[in-house]
Amino acid sequence: MSTSGSSPGARRYWCRKCGKEVVLENDEDILPVCPACGHTEYLP
């Protein structure tokens, strides 16, 4: 599980609460708080 504020690597992540997809395009990108529901945990 990855959390907002971390840089877990370039790939697709899905919010654990609502399923919103967030795509990080670069390894340095930081996971945001979910833009749909404000949750902070993601599944790869």
C-alpha cells in the first residue's frame, strides 16, 4: 500500500476508499491526496 506524500514510483494507483485512478508518470512524482474523496491510501 502507498500513501499520499510518498514517491512510490511511476505507475497507476487506485484509491483504497473510492477507487479513483491516479497515474504517476515519473519516479520522482509524489502521490497526492485522492482528488475525488480526500483519502490518503492507494493500492498499486
